[in-house]
Amino acid sequence: MARERRHGTRYCRMAGCERPECIEAANAYARERRSRLRAVGLPPGDARHGTPIGYRDYGCRDRDCNPGGPSCTDAHLADKRKGEAA
């Protein structure tokens, strides 16, 4: 069964709606999700260390989180530079 596309919901935004209330609903969900993930954090050794997701969603700023590889901050900056070059 298809989900009802009511304006002011993230589901409506996911379906492509550009109305401000739908955009805000999606942004509010993303903010709340990041807040929940950051409260939990990433445990040592988690595979998401050294990724832009570790930086953006989990708030990892530890430069030593991924021994032998890039830190979450380094991965975020590389991803950002890659996006700017495109």
C-alpha cells in the first residue's frame, strides 16, 4: 500500500515535493537522527570510523579513531573537496 503524501511530512519530501513545509519536515528528521546518533557515538573499531558518515552523522572528531587509515575528519574533508571539484 502506498504511503499517503501529505504536505509537511518527510515522506512527501522523499517523493520529490519542494514545498517549504516538506523540506523543513525532512530537515527536522535529519537533525533529530544526527542528534540521536551523536548521543550514542561510534565505539572503537567500528567500521564507520574513517568515513564521512562517522564525521557527519556520529560527530567523530578524533584524529586517531582509525589507526592506519584516514580519520573521520580527513575523510569528511576529502569528500567535501571531491564535491567541490565536481
